[in-house]
Amino acid sequence: QLQLVESGGGLVQPGGSLRLSCVASGFTLDYYAIGWFRQAPGKEREGVSCISTSDGRTFYVDSVKGRFTISRDIAKNTVYLQLNSLKPEDTAVYYCAAYRVVFRRCVLEHEFNYWGQGTQVTVSS
């Protein structure tokens, strides 16, 4: 069974950092696009960042560029999202998702076939 499991969320003060993990089971992450999405209460889900695991190409939306970093560890079948300089408006449930792609850039607007259950990130003083 193909699964994605997120972890690493929590409560952090503004300006703080967290590292989210997305671990895949049932398949290997070496030829997939992995995206991170978030959904705040009362708001639509939005794409934040993605990585093409076959070549490492990444994409970030403007609101997180320079603060968030996505990376992959194929040996651990894991994709990470490092969140730095966190702001209260980053508060949301963060989800990772995947679709299969081979040596092409990831696209957040693409249909993602597999989704995790989410991890809560709360930025508050």
C-alpha cells in the first residue's frame, strides 16, 4: 500500500524554525514529484513547494521563497521541508503529496495522486 506520512509539526514562536518530514512507504521516491501544501482554517489549500526527486529541481511560491527549503534523501525515502523565519501566517496543516515524474520539473498545479494525513504547524507567541 502506497503511503505518505508527515511529521515534524508543532508550536513555534515567530521567527522560529521547524523541519517537516514526508516518509514514503510502499514505493520508492526516486522518480516522483513531491509537493508540500498547506491549509489554514477557513482558507483554501495552497501549494508551497515541490521537488522532482529524479533530478532535484525545486520550486517555491513567492511567499516562502528564501525562508523554506525542500530537499530529498532517497536512501531514507524521505522529503524534508525546512521552515525558517516562521510567521503567524504560516500557521496551517501541512501536507505532502506525490505524483510520478521522470526527469521533469515538478508542478504544483499538477494532479497529485498520493497524499499524507497532514501535520499541524502553529506559529504564535
